[in-house]
Amino acid sequence: MSSQSKRIQTLKQRFESPTRSTASGEAANSTRKRHSVYIDQTLMQRVDELYKETQHEFFPTEITKSAFLEQLLQQGLENLDKVKVALTE
């Protein structure tokens, strides 16, 4: 295998879905894939602050940032009508 092929395989492994474990140590059944998105910097700073506050409220239970963001997205999807109104304003 050439060095370029090895490099490609190594990089490819970074983007494969790792097994996620829950707080109880069980493997989660959801599939994950790495995505890149560009989000407004001030909005992301606000998300970071709210994540820290939420994590502090739930201490000692650990909440991952990805789980926090997934719930924000899920709630947005469940309230899609409100999101659509906000997008058109």
C-alpha cells in the first residue's frame, strides 16, 4: 500500500461513526457522522455559554456537547412552524 493510500485510509477512519456510550455505559444505537457547518460566531458563543450553564445545572450527570446540540436541533425540528416563521421575518 502506498503512503498516499495509507494516509487516505487513516483520514477516512476519522470520519467513520464511532460507537457512542451512554451514561450507563451501554452502546447507543444511533449512527453518527461528522458534518461541517458554518454558524454565526456570536450564536455559537451563546450556545457555548448555555451548554456550560446546562452542564452545571445537571452536575454530576455528564452532558456531552453533541447531545446538547442534538436536543436543540430535535426541538427545532419538532417546532418547525416557528422556525419557518423566524426564517421568513
